[in-house]
Amino acid sequence: MAVLDAQAAIVKIDNVSTVATVIGGVKSFGFGDGAAADIDITTLASTAKEYRQGLQDNGDLTLELNRDPSDAGQVVLLEARAAQATREVSITLASGDIATFNAYVKSVSTDGAVDDVITGTAGLKITGDIVWS
């Protein structure tokens, strides 16, 4: 069983000119938390509820960030959110495995606390398939 290392993962988002821009300051990521819909196919002849699997929903991508307003990738996140634009996003792991998908930016937060750096999260909604290569 192969174990993949998260350290050195690179998250990129396409900017307006479709050039992949590295999102700096990423501390962690989580994605693919979606699930297929349940389609109710129960009829009056059924003896119990019956279902069929619907389309897969690949969920959201959540990035935990050290916020940097001068980071080109974080700027692209904010621009994509403001433009309500779907962008191609990729996550390249140290192993060379790459997950590529389209997403739109739903939120970008900025948080601060005593004895801490400015942090935040970015929430992206994945639309379509996640392709691993």
C-alpha cells in the first residue's frame, strides 16, 4: 500500500489568462467530501423505500491559509470569487500524482489572534469530475 506525503503539495488555480498560479501559504487542504444524490424510486407496489444512485457530487475544496495579500495565488482566489468565475484547480502531490478539477471560489476568510499570524480559509465548490493523473 502506497502512502502519499502531503508535505510539498502544490495547489494551483488558473488566472484570467489561463496560466496556473501557485496559491502560496497553504497549510492544509481537504477535498472530495461530496456524495451522490439518492433518487427515490419507491412506488405504491414497493414493500420498502427504494433508491437509485444519482450523479456524483465531488463536494468542496477547503484550503487553510497563512494569509498574504501580496501572494499572486491568493489574489487570484479573491478575483475569481469577485468574478463568480469557474477556474481549473490542481493539486500536485510530492509523489507526482495530480488531481485536476474545475471549481468556483465561494469564500475567503481572514482571521487573526494574539500571538499568531493572520490566517484564513478558502472554500471552493468543485464542479464536475476530479481527474487524477
